[in-house]
Amino acid sequence: MWRDWIEAARPKTLPAAVVPILVGTAEAKRLGFFDWWPVSICLAFALLVQIATNMANDYYDHVRGADTPERVGPERLVASGRIPPRQMLWASLGIFLVAFLIGLNLVAYRDWSLLVVGVVSIVFGYGYTGGPFPLAYRGLGDVFVVFFFGLVATMGTVYVIVGELTYESALLGLMLGLLANNILVVNNYRDRETDLKAKKMTLIARWGRNFGLAQYRLQLVAAFLSLGLYVSATGRAVHAIPFLAFPLGLKLASGLERTVGAALNGVLAKTAAFLLLVGVLLAGAVLASS
């Protein structure tokens, strides 16, 4: 049972929650600010919101017919019968509630604006596949990922610690959001046929797999262009260290084009690992200059 719930959290996708907090913390340290307490709260909040979003996604994709035996992705816990639908739904809502309560510590630490950020993050996390206007079913999942798992998470971490929103943190957030969204691109690329049948109109469901291949490459290049702007803004050559990983990203993009079926699950895992690698290199480079 516990293995089922751990699998429902989708641990391979969690770097998308961890990396922005890691990089945001490094950026705050570069600016001369650091405190373990808000960092730990930011990390806990981000992880809980993503886990709850993943579980809500498991439930709603089953209810809306997107998870079927034809799907070639990893087995979903509700669709397979391993976790009852209502248990999954209530678990996701309970974790969202815990995330909200933990996030209140950030309000006490910094200011009330973070209450708005936290509530909006939770509402949109639930609304990714749930509610009357599910974002993922209307081609808005990509916007959600870039905005919340990139800009909000990174800039929010810096704001909590430093007390300011900065141009540099926006560049870092955009970079990480674009790389995180490549995880979603692979997911949608793999599931195009079953998404179409369920009327889950992702961008790739609408415009085809060639669009997905182009989107993956474009987001990869745009992410590293954002890093280039960050290096220019800080004037520190050490911040360019993550460019060493760029050829690996190009290799992943080529691999996506040559891969079909269940083998795409490996590309998805490698794309998540690539985000983690870039995040660690970036955080290390930023800390080295602090």
C-alpha cells in the first residue's frame, strides 16, 4: 500500500519542485541573504503542492477517460485499481490543505502577499486537471508549468528570503520553467493518441508530434538564452557552468525524435534528470560566486 502511494506521488517528476527552490536559495545567498527556516518551508510547500497536483491528476485523468489500457505511460494508480478513486481525491485535497497550513509560515515570515501566491498556486494545481476549466485539457498546461514551476517558485523563494523581486531571479525562473515544461512535452508527446480520444487537447494533441519536437528544442534553446542573459546581468563567468550540459540537452532532443511507444518513458525520466543536473550545476555556480 505504501509503495502504491509513493508511486502516486510520481517521485521522478519531483525535481521540477526541488530545483527552483535550490536555485532560488543560491541566488538569495549570492545577494547576501540566507535562512534555513524559510528555505525548508518553501521546499515543503513546493513538494506538497506538486504531489497533490499529481494525485489530483491521477484521479481526474481516470474520471475524464484519459487513462485507459491503451496508454503507454507508467501505470496510473486509480486507473489500475490499486488505489480507489475517492481515496486518491481525498488524499490530494488533504495534501493541498497541509501545504496551505505549512505555507502560512511564509506569510508570518515575510508578508501577506505570499498568502495570495500560495492560494493561487494551490487553486491552479488542483485546476490543472480538476474543476470546471481543467488547464491541461485546454492546452494551458504548458503555461501552468512555466509560470508556477519556474517563475513563481524561483522568484518566490528569492522574495521570501531577500524581500525583493529581482530581474535576475526572473531569468533563472524562466530558464527552469522552460526546462521543467520539457518534461510535460515528452509526456504529451507520448500520450497524444489517448489524449485525443479523451478530448484532452494539449498543444501536441492539437498540432501534432512535429510541433512537440520543435517545442522541446525551442524551450531548450530559450532556457539557455535566459541563462546567457543572467550571466550578462551578473557579469560572472562562473555562472555559465551549466552551459556544459547543453550538448546533453540536444542529445535528448534528438533521442525524442527517434523514440516511440513505451521507450518514451525513458526519455521523460532523462529529461527530469537533465533538469536536476542543470539545477545542481546552476546552484553550485551561483553559490561559488556568493
